[in-house]
Amino acid sequence: MELLQLFLKSIFIDNMVFATFLGMCSYLAVSKKVSTAVGLGAAVIFVMLVTVPLNYLLDQYILRPGALVWLGEDYADVDLSFLTFILFIATIATMVQLVEMIVEKFAPALYNSLGIFLPLIAVNCAILGGSLFMQQKEFNNITEATVYGVGSGIGWFLAIVAIGAIREKIRYSNVPPVFRGLGMTFILTGLMAIGFMSFGGMLTGGDEAPKKEVVENIAPTEPVEVNEVVIDSTALETVTDSLTQTVQE
Amino acid sequence: MANTNQEKEPLFSKKNLGLVKDPLTDNNPVTVQVLGICSALAITAELKASVIMALSVVFVLGAGNVLVSLLRNAIPSSIRIIVQLVVVAALVIIVDLTLKAYVPDLAKKLSVFVGLIITNCIIMGRFEAFALGNGPWKSFLDGVGNAAGYGLILIIVGFFRELLGSGKLFGFPVFGDPVAKTGLYATGYENNGFMLLAPMALITLGLIIGFQRSRNKNLIETH
């Protein structure tokens, strides 16, 4: 049950694109057609499935303070966490290369549809972001980390397919010239992000009073992104401000 | 930012100046080349975070471009992506440790987004497109110019989001005290807390792009 919750949360509530803006570059560049969007999205899910658990193991047994204790008591004080970035990105780059070669060898059809996107993925922030958030969330076991990785990948897939479909349709609409292309895509993504915010109440039942709901939503994300928490707490301040104001009136 | 361009050194030929100036306006990495959007949006709820992020990227891209440019004849092209990633990752670790040492609060706020400078497409894009084919000095100017163009957008977005969202700039109240109802708040003005949430970052950037295109018609896309 908790795994299911984590899965749904990483797809909808902590959506890579709409909540944390990760992988925006390829999201914007490759979303002109649904078919290419599906290809890249599938490749991202696949690479997330491989790299997140792998980086979880790296983090558990090499990087975190005291992780080297399996080598012997002398290594208990070693803290290699400053190497996180370089090791994670190296894992991702090699895995992407490896996945590309394996897929080319054993599934040429899949390679033909995914092939060109695989190198792009090495520099897709969603992948590195997934691993870094995984490290920050401090999962208990590798299953949780894997579920989180796949969930985030699926969330990214949904986002890019949705915007791809909208961009295919919007070609027939009369968009003001200055917003054509990039500008409109940003505004659309913003509107979609507002839509996705409504998933925030999904795991809490959503029938609390609005103010309580905000509080409920902060709790699960608190260890996740410090950045977002700051945002939420300021938003909360404004809510409290307006409340005190109405009381005074 | 324009002041640095006016130094009268022979090193700053007109062409070299263009390397710094173009990315600030007509060839802006964020609004025209569509690179490096991820971090441009995530950390702009506060102006201070935007400024720190912009400076970090100026450092990483400036130094990284020089390094890659110096190494450009030594890197076999088949493994260049990994070499470039290692160069960026090393520089980002320097930035990360520096931030953690001197501004720990802010480093916490930026959280994983400092690490994500590594996958900032502007950096890989400039390495691939410029540093691999040009000398160190030109690459340095190009790197600084592009990073400054990125930082400019970051600061504009951060300015509007913090001003309209929490009524502050750099953490100092601008419009008065919202609780005590002084200053502008006495007239019934309210902070728009929505500006601080994720979606408004996207919409703000969309509007900035629209504004830039209305000033420069050449940038308008057909679709």
C-alpha cells in the first residue's frame, strides 16, 4: 500500500515536469509531435528504472557517511558524499551508453524507435534529478527507490505526451504571433501545472477545509524539496494574513 | 552588465564583444535557444536564490568553457560527452562546497538544483557548439556571455515572482508590512501567493518570451 502511494505520488503530485521543472529542455525540444514524445518518454522511463536503483546502491554502500563500514571498522568515519555528483553522472552516462549498445544488439526495432533519443538522455535533468531526489528522500530499501524511479519516469512520460498532443492541435488555432511556439508552450505548461496541483489532495482524501489541505500537502514533501517548502510556507503566511485580516474586519 | 563591455582593450574586438552581447538579447540561451529552462524556473521564487544561481552558472560555464577549449585537441570525439560531464561535475562540486561553506541557508534552499547545473543544457550546449571549436579566450567570453544571458532571465523572473508573490526584494519588504497593514497594504493591496508556486514561473517566463518577441519580430516562430 505504501509502495502504491509512493508510486502515485511520484507520478502525479511530485511530477517531474510540473512540480520540479526537471527535464524541461528535452520536454520543450522534443514535444512537437506525439510520436517522438512517446519515444523519448519511454526511453526516460527505461533509463530511470535502471539508474535510480543503481545510484541507490552507490549511495548506500559508498557515498553516505559511514557507508564504507562493510570494508571494516576503520572506514566507519569516511564521508565520500562530496563525490555524489561525479559518481551519479558517471553512472548515468555509462548506463545510457550501455543501454544503447544492449538495445541495439538485442532489440533493433526498439533501437530504431528509441535510438536517437538515448544520447539526449544523458544530459536530461530529469534523470540526474531523479537520482538526487532519491538520495534526499532517504528511502528504506531498494524497492522503494525503484518504485520512485519508475513513477517519476511515468510522470515525465505523461507530461511530454500531453504537451505533444496539445502542440499538435494548437497548430490549427489562431495564437497571437508573439506567443507562437515557445511562449504558448510555456503558458500551456503553466496551466497544466495548475491542473496537476489539484492532485495534491489525492492522498489526503481532499475533503478537508482548504487551509488544512495546504498543511497536509506540505507534510509529505517536506524532506523532499526544501525549495518548495519555502514556497508553501510563504503561501501559508499569505493565507494566514488574509484570515487575520477578515477576522479583524 | 553592459559596463564590462566598454573597456578599451585590444582583447575586446568588436567580434569578441558580440560573443558577450548577443546572448544577452537576440540570442538569449533561455528565451531563444530554449536551453537551461529547468533551473531557470525552479529556484526563481526568491531574487537572492536567482542571483546566487546566476553567479554559479557564470563561474561554471566560464571556467568550463576555458577548460574544454584547452582540452579540445586532446579529447577523442567518441568519449567527449563523458569528459565534458566530468569537467562540469568537478566545477559544480567546487560551487556546491563553496555555497555550503559560506551561505549554508541558501545552499539548503537551492537543494538539488546546484547539482543539476551539471545537466544544465546551456553548459553542454556551449561546450559542444563553441568550446570544442574555438580558443580559450573566445570560449571564455562566450561562456560568460551565455551564462549572463541566462542569469538575466533568472533575475527578471525572480524579481517579479518575489515582488508580486511576497512583496519583498532580496528579503526586504518593499510594499510595507502585510500583517500590520502599513504602506501599500493599507490601501487594500494583497500579496499574490500564487506567484510563488510552480505554475506561475512557467507563465511568467512565457510572458517574458512573448514580450521579447513583440520587440524583435525576427524571433517570431511560424508555429
